[in-house]
Amino acid sequence: MARPAASAGRQAQVAGLLLSALAFGCANQGAPPGGPPRTTPAAILSTVPESGAVVPDFRGKAVIQFDEVIDEAPGSSGGGGLAQKIVLSPVAGDVKVSWHRSAIHVQPEEGFKPNRVYHLEVLPGIADLRRNVTKSGTTIVFSTGGPLPQAELSGTALLWVEQRTLTQGVIRAAPLPDTVPYVTLTDSAGNFRLREIPPGRYRVWVVQDQNNNRRQDRREPFDTVTVAVDSTASAMLWAFVHDSAGPRIRAVEAVAAHQLLAAARSGAPARHGRGARVRAARLDTRRRTGAVPAGAVRLAAGAGPGGG
């Protein structure tokens, strides 16, 4: 008959321990494990190759490692996911961009070529899983040949017709006679900068990239100029829709002796050749009145960069 009494005693002891543990837990309530939610965007921990590295015979994929898991498809007006946040140049062909939780892998379809200086640009807009979004970008520069060059090309892009800066314009700068360009985008002020590029003559384009393919397509405003880059150089580009038919004079009005006002049918920037001359004739007699210097002919639409 002693066993039931012992069992009752043990049950009372266990109940007392449970009550004590419950009371201790209630008295020590705190923040849940893991700390408060993070409010800062993901930061780059490391890259392969590192910026400034010289890596002859580099193979495989470039890797951008973040300090937390990032969104596989960050929201953007142009779509395209992570691929729209990465710019690798100079490359001929497409670039494969893949998501690996807290890392981005980047590889050109042609592979990394020897003796080339690569720019790997991470644009703003990388988001983590809490929707914290990066506000600034960074550029990793590395070489698969010799030491990094120190030349730099910068400038500003504007829309000619709208008379305003061109934001998110695609800049393509190809070292002549090569056709594979360095690529970057203009910022919110229409400015761009390509640092650590080889010196030489460059053919520079700006394109208002309306379909987000980073190429020049039909009817997209663009401009192009040739720039000699020694240590530093700058360029001003005026993008407008180029009419393949070219401007044509639709009316001429005499405004002063030996000065004519010509109204062109296009509002594009006007450029005339030096030394060009215009022949004027009386319509009733077809008798020529002589040659008029091109500088005395003014376009009614207004002269553009380089125009008279």
C-alpha cells in the first residue's frame, strides 16, 4: 500500500517543477531569437576576381558575394530580373547572369578573353528578401592580361529635342578599330564615367534604350562621336531620332541683304560642311544672283551642336 503514496509524492514534485519553470519563463520574457528585422540593403562581401586584380587565363564565372540572401527577381520597370542589374563589358554576344541565394554568377557566352580589361558593373536596385534595395552601384575592374590602364573617359548625355539630360542612357565606347565596346549607363544627371580603360581613339555612342536591350535599335534617339583618350577625355552627346532621309529645305525667306532664312522640315540638329555654298536664283528669269556662303543661311529650326 506504500506504492500509491510514493507515486502521489512524485507527481506533486513534477507538478512543482513545471510551475517553477513556467514562472521563471514568464519572468524572463525577451526579444525573439535573431534580433530586430534588418533595414539596410545587402552589401557586397567579396568578388571573384577582386577589383584591381590581374588574372591571366581566367576561366569560369565571375562571382559577386553578398552578406545575405538577395531577391532572385528584383522589381524594375524594364523587367529582366538580375540580368538588368549587371553590366559586363567589353563582350561580344550575350552574358549569362544566374542567382545563387546570396551570390550572383556572371559569365559571357564567349568566355573571358585573354589580354582584356573587364568592367563588371553592379547597378543600383539589388533587393534582399525584406525588400531593402541598394541605392548605389559599384564597378569591379580586372585584367586578364597586363596591368590595369589608368585612362578615363567621362561626359554628359542630353536629349536634343526635349532639351534635357538623358538618364539611364546606354553608353557604348569601342576602342578603334575594334567594335566590341565598353558599356555603362548615365546617372540621374545624365553623366557617365568609364575609368581604367586603355588609351586610344574611341567611337562613343549614347542610346535612349527604350526596350532595355542595351543596343541601338531603329527609331531610338542616339548620338555618336569620336574621342581621343590619352589620360582623361570628356564628351558631350546629344541624342535624337535620326531621319534616314536627311533634312530638306521646305521654304526660304529673305531676311537681309545676302542673308537667307531656310526652314528645314526636320527639327534635328543641323550640321553643314565647311566651305559649302548655296546658289540663289530669281524664279521669274532663272538668272543666277551668285553664290551665297553657307554661313549666311540660317535654319529656322535652330542650329544644333556644330551647326551655323
